[in-house]
Amino acid sequence: MPKYENFLGLGIAGNFALHLEQAGELEDFKNIITAEEAAPKGMFPFYLPKPLAPVDQAALHAKDILCVYPLSSSNIKLPSFDANVQAEPEVGLICDLEYVAGKLSKITPSYFGAYNDCSIRVAGASKISDKKNWGEYSKGFSNTLIKIDKFEEGGVMDSYSLCSFLRRNGELHAYGEDVELCGYSYFYEKLLDWMLNQINTQEDFGPLEPLEEYIMACGNPKEALISIGATRYTEYGEKTFLQSGDEVVIVVYNRDKIKSQDVTLMIQNSAYDDKNMSVLAQKVF
């Protein structure tokens, strides 16, 4: 899946109620002060494209692993070391980035799709990104994307929901709750305003990293893939870590066109409606 190799890869932590508690990560953000209780906790890099021109490497404090392309539409590769890994069902946005005098000035989402922010569960990691990219095939993004007519209320995304499943030993289990995209704490204009401010002001503090510094070191990429936050797990998903042989299936679907029970049947039969859904199905190895 090489098509996003020149894209900046960013994610959002804490943009859906109760997910951080379920993931055991709330303690990581105890010293992060937000403007509102429901506000996301911060953003993190999961992929930094190589600079287009030589830069002062002293200015780039990010770990080298973040320059390894992690995306796949078909596989998740478990870490070579012993670790608990969970899928994180999310929505990914393809975004155009604009700059004024070298500073990010505008983020414009153009497409959305099913995304897996697959994460290592480890206590005491110094940065969020330490859990997010452990090499090739550590993230997932659907090959089937949906065009955004307008990233605001009244647009196409109003009608979409997100659900996820884990297929293990031939049995299908609901992994994440079935939720409406408008259930994100920050969405549409509020999310765009928050992301722009967060990227331009976030400092190297606690689990967070200086994103503006990273972006400059990458030569100010013109495009980005931004995952906007993991949704809540089912009881099964909260307690179940990935194993070799599993299949993770994350679906973003138009609930005005497809009923939730029909989504389950489609997954059981691996037969999908590409016009009204974005599906990410990844084999774990």
C-alpha cells in the first residue's frame, strides 16, 4: 500500500468518550489540561514522510521508527517482541494541508474511510507514538474511500456509522461498538479548528510531541492522513488482544442504506457494498 508514502500521518487521542479508560491510557494524560472536559487530549505522529530536502536533523526529535511506512489494507504484523496489541477502529481522513509563511494554516478533508490505529498496550510509554508504529504492517487503512461533499453538518458523513469485528477460529465477534460518526466528541468545524491549533501549539510535554517541528523537518507535506480517534470497545474487544490467524474487520457504512444486521451478514460472507461502505479487513500474522 504505497500510495500514502508522501503523506503526513497523524492521530488524535481521546476523541471518543470512555475509549482511553477502556484502553488503560487515561493515566498517561493526567497532566494534560484541555479547554473542555470532552476535548481530545492531543495529537500524535504515526508516520513522518522523509524530508524532501536536507534539514537540520537536530531539530527532529522523533524516533526513527516513525519514518517507516506502517500502512496496509490487508495485514497486521504483530511486533517481534512480546506485547499485547489491540485493534483500534477509527475513521481516517485524507486531508489537504496549506501553509502561510511555513506555518500550517488550513486543513481540508477530502475523503474518509475505515482505519485501524492498531496499538501496543504497554504501561509507562514515554510518548503516545511509542505504541503506534512498530514497523511495516502496523496500521491499516481501507482501499475503498468515500468522498466528502462538505465537512460540516448536513454533509454525507452525517449518515455514516462505524463498527468493527474480530474473526477468530471461524467465529465472528463484535469488537467495537456500532456508533455514529457524529458521536465523536469533536467533529466537523470544531475538530478542524482544534486540530489546526493543536498542531501549531503542541509542545514536547508528557506523552505529546512537538508536531509543528516535525512537520517542518518533513518539508511541510501538502497532504495528510489523520485518524480522528478510536471508538469504544465491546466487552469482548476490551479484553481481547490480537493473535496470529485473527482477522480484523472495520466498517464505515451508510446506515440510511444498510442496516447494522446486514453489515454483519456481509462480513460473514466477505461480500461488501462498495458504494455505501468503506471496509478494512486485515489478516493478523
